[in-house]
Amino acid sequence: MAERLHTAEDEPTVTAIQAGDREAFTLFMRRHHPWVRGVVYASLGRRDRVEDVCQQVWTSVWQRMGELREPARWRPWLFRLARNAAFDAGRERKRRRAWLEAFTRRALPPPDPPEPAAGIATSELHRQVLDALEALPAIYREPFILRHVLGWSYRQIADALDMPVDSVETRLVRAMRQLRQTLRARGVME
């Protein structure tokens, strides 16, 4: 089960980081890196970019921790920082991909048709579930990962996403429904 976050327990650590204590920062980062990874993945939806975005998040935490006025409120502050970094990375990737596709269409001849065997996907269950999870819209993927991967309560999710608890419950039900439909359509579930 995911490590629970104890806001009050980390308040002295946050205060020490604000005073420039690198050891406190290293401790804080080690303790909360899995949580930040989950937030980034939930927001970005791409496994291949998570670590790069997490590095950006931790750099921002070190540079901007002084902006945090209430050390006890570090968790919502860090959540927003991680979520915004993931959204920024997603937008940047889309811009680069659009530019590359436009360049490729103009500069290169059309590619040869792919080999038939190249289109065969792996049947590994883990991969199928992760792919289905990545295919979820962000409004369902975020609360799903926060709840089922990071172990957050409905109240914690509602506070972080700034929505009523009822909306969190609804999104979790819809996420589960879409995951089941996707996995059934792919023949992973009956």
C-alpha cells in the first residue's frame, strides 16, 4: 500500500528546507518521490516521461520552497507544482510532435508500409492494464491513480482537485467502468 503522507510530521522538514537545509531536502525528496511520481503519472499519463518531469518538480521545489507561506500546507502546494509540471510537459510534447510531423511530411518521402508482424501487440497483462489506464481521460485517470495507486482518501483527492467528494466518487466509478470496457474489448477481461 502507498505510504501515507503525514503533513504535520513533515512541517519541521519543510521549515528546514526553507532555511536552505540540503539534507532536509534530500530526506523530504526520498520520502515523497513515489507520491510525486504518482501525481505526475496521473496528470501526464505517460510512463516514459515521468522521471524527467519529476526531476523538474524537485528542482522547482528546491528553488521555490521559500514561496510556501504555510509549511503545514506543503502537500497541496507540492501537488499543484507536480501537476502543473506534468501538464506543461504534455503541452510541450504535443508542440514538438506537431512540428516534427509537419517537418517530416515536407522533408521525407512517405515511409514503407509496416511489416504485418510489427503490428502485433504484446499480450502481457501488466502492459494492457497500463495502456488502458493511460487511455483514460485525465479527469478520470487522476483521481483513479490518486486513490488506487497512492492510496489517497476521497477527501484528500477532493481537496487536491478542488471538487466535491461526490464528484470524486463519480469520476472513480466512471474510470473503473471505462477501464473494464477497454480491457474487455482487448480480451484481457471477461
